[in-house]
Amino acid sequence: MTAQEIQDFIHLYSIVSFKGGRKESGILVNKYNSSEACVEYYFIEHADMHAYKVAFENYDRETCNRLSEKVNIEDIVNIRPVSLADYRIIMQLIEERNKMRFFNN
């Protein structure tokens, strides 16, 4: 995808498809890199979204950097926004998956 196509999906909860077949739910954010004079894109996985938001609100740059994955826009194949109904289903599936992991360990 191009930077122009990605702009409509910044900070929008989505399913992001990457080259190689990886699909993840979460958000894309962009940051301006002043030393390089360019915009960089980062992906925050669903599981890290709340922690990222708290770190961002507390100006905790180190935690924000740790929770975000720098992505090359050429590696993004598709972005599909998720509706609130889809979000609820995803949350239920993640909760069930986490329960299964807990009981299997």
C-alpha cells in the first residue's frame, strides 16, 4: 500500500495484512522523525493497545517504543477496518484463546 492509502487507516482499529501472510489486529500510527525528516509508520498489536495508550498519555517514550513495531509501508498488503460488532467478536475470541492457554499450561 502507498502512504497516501494508509493515511485513511491511521489510529483506526483494523486487521492489517502483511507480506508473508501475517494478519494482526491493532492500530497503525505515524510519527514524524525530525532527524531523518520523514514520516515513519508503527503497528501496535491489539494486546498492547491499552498499555501503549497509557504510556503515550504519560509521555513514556521508552514504553511506547517497546510496544510499537516499526513497519515498512511496502510490507503492508491490506488494511481492513473493524466494526464495533467485529471488535466484540475479536475480543471474545481472544478471551477464549487466553483461557485455553491458561488451562493448557
